[in-house]
Amino acid sequence: MYSEMIAAIFGGLALRSIISMNSYSGFNQAPMFGDYEAQRHWQEVTTNLDVKNWYTNGTHNDLQYWGLDYPPLTAYHSYLTGRVAKLLNYSYVELHTSRGIETKEHKSFMRLTVLAADILIYMPAIIAISVCMDLTFEKNLKHHLLVLLAIYPGQILIDNGHFQYNNISLGFLALAVAALLCNRNNIAALTFTLALNYKQMELYHALPFFAYLLSVCFSQNSLRLFVTKLLMIATTVLATFFILWYPWLSSIDATAQVLYRLFPLGRGVFEDKVANFWCSINVIYKLKKHIVNHEMALICIGTTLLAVLPTNVQLFCRRSKYTFILTLFNTAAAFFLFSFQVHEKSILLILLPSICLFAWWPNEMLWFLKMSVFSMTPLLKKDNLVVPTLALMIIFQLIFMCSYFETNQNIMIRKNWIGLIIKISEILMISILFASLIIEPPARYPDIWPLIISIISCAHIFMFLVWGYVQQFT
């Protein structure tokens, strides 16, 4: 058993190392480059400027050039990696002149920082959640869950290919879920607050944590225990926020500037073609043409709340750990479909609950994981990562055919209609993917293939949201 877990971890790290040798976002694409340059630039800003100027526009911090737009924990992480970069080679983070640096040595350094986060945070976190899932639900699937989390192609391709640090926020989220499953509610509150302060998109998961922990407080046998439990959790959350946000709490303006950077309404409801509801209906009704940004933001908030409140209210009223996992899935899917400023990579926020649900619904969740990678293929194609994507998907399929299907044939038997739907869906996705690679789009519709992929993926996610609601309320 332990040998299988060790093999999963080292196999996952090996795949990440191989993908790291490929292209990345913005490679050789001046003047803005891409996410790789954004992460490097944040190192430049945080190591050269005073902490109070990290989120403020100025002579040495042009916010139009990859201005810092993630919460303070990301900024501190950028500072830490920036200090290491400065020790290795000052040119990596030299103010202004380091922009667009793409030397072989710098690429190696940047790739290693992602692998370091994998080793120090993500891998221990997925071990923790796999073990806690097994202890809580007695499904005897911890090594299978660990394999899924370790080799899921989407996260590897975005972090170790495209170039981001989703492994950190997802790692903290995994630790939070693991702690909650093991009844360590204060640790769950702490680690989820860290996840939220690394990436604001962790708001996708905030309501289920809030509903579950508040329900725990209300379930106490006396008012004294209720107040004690509530104060302990609230103090943990508020103290963590205070420590992380302390440099910007000296004035309302400083705090407001950080919040403005985290929630930039001016960018519009979406940028690139993304597999959510608003991008899909924009085909027939041009949202940006008819609705101003602040009104669209209110519409998104209202629609998202309508989609997530029933599942979270049910979790609060009928709390269980299984319901918590389902609510995480439903809430994240609803946020992805209906919230403001969704990115293709945000599909990763549905990753953890979907893999946890694999213990009950292996067919459906494997289908979802494959679809999630399909939804990101336009972005991965832009980064010249199509071949690594196809290779990883084949490896992913083969590993699970060997490690899970053969030993769990009685679980994996599919009802005829479910199997038929999955097969039709997979054939459709494969056909569209290869068509997008082979057939040039017409000059009049250059984005036709990303749009088709987005609409198909949106339909799948909406179907999974409905499915999740049916599972939770029946």
C-alpha cells in the first residue's frame, strides 16, 4: 500500500518534470509575454519595492504591465522566490531591465520553484486528503484518489506547462478539506483562509466551508459551547487575515487599492473564450455591447447566489461530510458557470471535489476530469502544449485502466445508458479536438474552434451541476 502511494507521488513528480521542459505561456511573445512573465515580474516588484507599494501604480510599478492582482499570500510567495532569484542572479529580478528575460538558466529556476511548491505543499496535502477520505468514508480507495490527484493532466499542464502556482492554493484547500473530514475545524479554517489569501478564486469554495462550520457551531449542546466554538473559528480566520493584510491596514485607501486589484470590474465579464454560461450566450446576445460592467457584475452575483444557495442551505440544515463534498462540487461548478471574470484555468477549482466524489461516482467523475482538460485545450494550444496534453491524457487513461479498473470491475460496471452517454461525449470531444487541430477556421470566424469547445464544455458542466443537485437532494 505504501509502495503504491510512493510510486504515485514520484510518478506525479516525474510527469511534472517532463512537462516542465516544454513551452509556457507567452514564450517569446513580446511585449507582454504571458503568465510566466507575470510571475517573474511579481518577484521583481516585491523584491525591489516597499511592501506598501506592491499594489500601487507608480514609476517603478506599472500596473498595466502585469500588475499584482492576487492576494497578499501570493505576494509574499513572490517575495520569497524573488529573494532566492536575487541571490542566484540579480538580473532575474533587476528593476525594469529584467522584463521578458527568457534565458535557459532563468527558465530552469522558475520551473524549479513550481516543483518545489509541488513537493513542499501539494504532494503532502494530497496524501493527507487521500488518507482522511479513506478514514472518514472507509472506501479503501486512498491510493486511487492519490493517483488521480498526482497525475491529473489539467493541473500538471497549467502549473508545470502553462506556468502558474495553482498547486499552492489547491494544496491548502486539500489540507482544509482533510482537516474538516478529520474534525479538526480550526485547522480547516486556518488552511482554507490561507488558500483564499493565495488566490481569491477560492471564494468558489468559501460558502460550503462557512455553511458546514457554522452548522457545527449551532450543533453544540449549550450556548457556552456554541459561543466558544464560534469564537475559536472566527478568531482563527480573522487573525490570519489580519497578519497577512497588516501592511495594507494602515488606511482605508491602501486596503481599497488591494481590493480593487483583486476584483477588477473593468476587465469585463470574460476575456478569452471560456466554458461558462455568459460566454456561451454571448454568441446570440452580445453582453458587453448591451450591459455595462457594474450591471453585469450585479447580474453575475445574483445568478451565482441563486445557483449556490439551495445546496449550501441544505448543507447547513442537514450537515454531513458526504454532503459537504457534494456541496463543494456544486458550488464550484455554479461559480464557474455564472460568476464574473471566469478564466479557463478556473475549472481546476472543481478538481478536488470531483476527485473526492470518485469514491462514489467513478464513471461520472473520470468523465468530468477528461472534459475539464478538453475545456482548456484552446489555451494549451496557444501555449504549444497540444502534444504534451495528448500524451498526458493517454498516460492518465492507461494508468487508471491498470491501477483501478482491473481491481474494481464490480464498481466500474456501467449502466447501459450512462455508458452510452459517456462514449458519445468522449467521441464528440475527441472529434472536435482533432478537427480544431487539422481544419483551419474561416477568416471571418477565427475563434470558431475555441468557441465550439467552450460551448460544448459549458453544456457538460451545466449537466454536471444538475447531476450534482439531483444527487444531493434525492
